Amino acid sequence: MTKSVVMQSGPKLLALDTSTEACSAALQLGSEILTLDEVCPQQHSKRILPMVQQLLSNAGVSLAQLDGIVFGRGPGSFTGVRIGVGVTQGLAFGADIPVYGVSTLAAMAQAARRLYNAEQVVAAIDARMAEVYIGSFRAEQALMQAISDEIAVKPAELKDFALSGKVYAVGTGWQTYQQQLLELQQADILADILYPSAQDMLALAIPALAANAFVGADQAEPVYVRDEVTWQKLPGR
């Protein structure tokens, strides 16, 4: 990314995610997409803003010129999800633009669609405490749609979660609990997709932008899945 992107008609969105060990940012200007992905555990608060600035600088645009900001709403690391939501709020408030949250599990399913043309995906993130965050997705045209609730559960306790036919398995949950999940999910293919990427969040957010479903920055909220975790918005918002 060494030259500016010419501003095009169409959606103009920034996406960012810090919900897992990876830190990801992507910028869409019409049909052009710029993406940065790094695996940098416990460095998200230091890396995400420089990544965003690099994308904007390389494209020659400002936040105020964008239609909105897309963020990874979780599930994932509690601290990582909070960082992502907080950074999104700060950027959106400053530029006076709306925001939209995308499931991190859905983003990984969308990556399987983009890379492998997957029709069915089971996404699982290692949730620690011997649990996984898990959800099932099926393609509807070009986008992956949830066909199950997203839950936090011990792999051995999963019931009636398997999909029949050709199923792609993505996420760190499959890396950590591969044997247990394979026995229950009967997934045919373990795809090399461990972390969500902001570029796939963009694809999932485009219909929401067209439907005017983006919201004010003060309404940006994480989805932890685990009920005992609460979210506090920025002071004074």
C-alpha cells in the first residue's frame, strides 16, 4: 500500500477488530479494499490506531469522509472486545459518523466463503476456561447468515449442533479442541482460518449500510455471550 486510492462512488467504510489474538483493520472505498492484519497478542491498544492511520494515510482520506465504522462486536477476548468498541466510539464521535457491529464468528465464516466458496461453516473461538464460542452459518447468495445462536459452551456439552454435508470449520476453537469438536460436528474440512479479519466484516456490513442500520457511536455495544460480563459506555456518553 504505497499509493493513494482514488475516491470512488459506493460505500466508504472503515472496519476494525481486536477481539482475538489478531489485530485487524480494513478500509473500503467503493470497490477498493485495503487491509492490515497482525497477530499481536496483548498489543491491540498500541497497534490498532496506527493501523487505522496507515490505511487512511495511504488512501488519502479522512474519517469524516467515510460513511461509517464497522467493528468486531465479539465474542472473543473480553479485553480485546472492549478495546475495539472503545476505539470505535472514540473515532466515530470525533468524526461524527455512525457505527455497526459485526459478529467475529460471522466474520470468520465469511472468510471461508471468500476463500473457499464455503456453503456451510461452523466457527469456534477458544473462550478459555475449557469452553468455546461457537456458531453455525450458511451461505445466502454471497453472504454467510447465522443459523444458530452464538453460545459459550464446553466442547463435550455440545448437542445437536452438527451440520450435514460439506462443512468448513474455522477459528481457534478447532485448533484447541479439534478432536472433541470433530467428533461432535462431523466437519469435513478444517480451513486455515484462525482469526477474524476486518475485510470480511466490511462485506457483512454493506447490507446494513444500505438498510440504514448503522447507529450512533453511543449505541456501540459488545457481544460477550457470557452473561456475567457487563459493558460500561464512555463517561458522559
